[in-house]
Amino acid sequence: MEQKDAGFALANKKNTINLGLWTLTWLVSTALVVFGAKFLWDFKATISIVAILLNLAMGLGMIMAYKRYLMGQDEMQRKIQMDAMALSLGVSVVGGLSYSMLDVVNIVTFDAEISHLVILISITYLLAVIVGTIRYQ
């Protein structure tokens, strides 16, 4: 039993590191698209398209790494993650559309930016994982 637990811990550590590396790679490729167009290649369309395709590929790699990470978790950890994802999805759809409508009907004086929605999703997911972890301890 102890050897099985050690194998699970090792696989979990490997999956976590792999997910972290894919996330970092995707983050760097995102920065490359945003800042590279402005500072490196003067908004040349061909280079921007290649950089965006690279970012898309890194994002797909990150998604697959997260799936591998999730499938390597035990049932309780997977439930916590799935509950957090479900809440994040709901908040992002309902909150994002409401936020966009506030912009469309000129209730807010600024443009509704996708970065605001990404922050909302991230905070919701993080808090849901923390609450779920505390709840099931």
C-alpha cells in the first residue's frame, strides 16, 4: 500500500510540474503575441498569425496537460476541481454576459475587456478550490 501511495505521489508531482511548465509556456507565448507585435515585428500580419498559432498550440498543450493532471487526481480532488470548474463556467457566462450588456447599454463608462472576465474566472476558480478543499478535509 505504501509503495502505491509513493507511486501516486510521484505521478501527481510529475503531472503538476508538467502542467506548470505548459502553463508557463502558454503564458510566455501570450506575452510574445501581445508585446512582440508592438515591440519586435511592428504588427506584421504574417508574423502575428504565426505567433497566434504558436500560442494556440501552447494553449492546447496546456489543456491536455491539465486533463492529464486531473485524471491523475484521486476522486475527492477531482470532485473539488470539477466543482470549481463548474462554478467558474457559470460565473463567467452569467457574469460575462451581464458585464457586456452593461457596456452595450452604456451603464459603465469604460469598455468591457476580456481581461476583466479572465480575472473573474481565475478568482472564482481559486476561491472555489480553496473552499472545496476546506469543505472536504
